[in-house]
Amino acid sequence: MKSADTLETTPLPAGRSPKLEGRIRAWCHSLDRRKMSHWLFLMPYILILGVFSIFPILFSIYLSFHSWNPVEGLGAMQFVGVENYSFALEDPWLWKSLKNTFIMATASGLPQHLVALPMAYLLVQCHKWVRSFAMSAFFFPYIISGVVVALVFFNMFSPRTGIINQGILALAEWPLLQTMLSPLVAAMPVDWLNDVDLVQVSVSFVVFWKYTGFNIVIYTTGLMTVPEELYEAAKIDGANFWHRFRHISLPHLKPFIIFGATLSVIGGLQLFEEPFILTEGKGGPSQAGLTIANYLMRVGWEWLEMGQASAIAWILFIVIGIFSAINFLLLRGRD
């Protein structure tokens, strides 16, 4: 298509009237103005996206191949090639933090779905207002800041004044629970966050408590899309509660399960706030609560090795991508 300026210098073809030519020029000018207005409206978003998303990503890639102490300024940046990556892959603390992350991600993520699935199925059977109230209550922890949740549980895990130890002592007075809780009572006061065997359990429980409600809402929403006629037909055919759940609900929930599990994998491998606050930023006893995100922050902001921190960040990105793909392929199965 010719622009308006080109049309102004192009002679009129034979048979075209000046009136028609004027209309074409006016339309071209209007088109140019519309295009310009579109870009003007998009410009704030493009600038924000470029400054706060695209530039940090590209700079992080560039930085991962350099050694840089930010205190010394940009002039101190030195190119080291893949040295940051090789150093990170040989660093035993990176592997320890990655192992801790996998343990806590699994211990917090898997129970979320094992609890959310049957809970969602039960909620669908309830009256509408009961279901709405329960979904709101379950979803409430998810919208609370992770920092706030971690601070609350930090006080609840206190060995002597925390409500968890006090609650266990109170429950142990019940005859039915005395035998079950007697080992914990004998170990009182339990120091949940300073015991190498309990710190990962404590962090995992906090993450489980915060995010289970999110998965309950996802699965409840998914179950509400299943046609009621399928359940009625199954009842007529003699299908019991388990058979209806296994052969009707689960197949329809497949996309929702893939979505929820993928988010759990990504979120679990990026654990930061909960372990950082619960261990007071120290990683816990024997660094058992140190996640790879916490280690990345330590390398970058405590040791001021920004190049190594960027390399660890991209290693984490690759790990998350691999496990997300594996999770997707395993859950998708055969279409």
C-alpha cells in the first residue's frame, strides 16, 4: 500500500477523478494517525515491560558470564565465560540446597493434591452456600502474604510459648490420644525450627497450609464443569461413590490436575519466604532448611557475587523447566 506522501507525488491515473484521489489521500492520512494512536496507547506498557522484564532477563544472562561485585560499580565487571556455571555445578552447597528444595517441595506439594482432590469432590456434593463459604475459607490462606504466614507460624513453633506445643500437651490429656502423642510429650519442649530432623517438616507444613486451599478451589471449579447427567447415569448403572470419582470425576479433572501440579512444581522449586523467615535467614540447623532460592540470595547479596548468583538462577530456571515438562508428560499420558 502506498503512503499518503507517495500518493501526493504520483500522477493521477487516467480516468481517476480528483475527488476520488482526495478521498484516498484522506483515508491514508487517517490510517497513519490511527496506527500512531495505537502505538501511543501501547507505549507505557511496552516501556514497563522492557525496563522491568526484558532488560533484567537479558542483563541476567549477560551477567552470568561475568564476575561482578556491585559495590565496585559497572567498571569492575570482568568476563569469565562459563566459569560461573562450572563453579556452581561443582559447589556442594548448591547441591545440598537443591536436595533440600526437592524434599520440601515434595513434602509440601504432594499432600496438597492428595487432600484437595477428595475435599473438592465432597464440596461439590454440598449445598451451594455451604460450598461457597468453604471455598472462601480454604482460599483465604492463599491470599495472605507469605511473609505474614511465616511470621505467624514462627511464633506458633516457639518451643515454650508456641501454640503448637501447647496444643499437643492439651491433646495428650485425652485418653484416646495419650499413646499416640506420648513420644512428643516426652520430648517437650519440641524445638521445631532448630531440630535438623524437624525443620524441613515444619517448613513443608507451612507451605502445605498456605496453598492447599488454592488447589481445592481449582479442583472444585473443575468438578462443577462435569455434567450432572453423567453421575445420574452412573448411579443407574450401579456405580458406587468410588467408581463415580474414579471413572467420571478424575478424567474430567485431568487438565485441572496438570495445571495445579505444574504450579506446585514451579512454586515448590522456588521456595523462598517461608524457609527464609522460619530459619531467620540462616538456613536452619546444618543448613537443612536452605533452599536453592535462599542460597542464590546469599551468594548475590551477602557474598556480592552477582555473576555466580545469575548463573545459579539460570540453572534453577533449567531445572524448573525440566521438571515441569516431566510433570506435564507424566500427567498428560495418552490423549
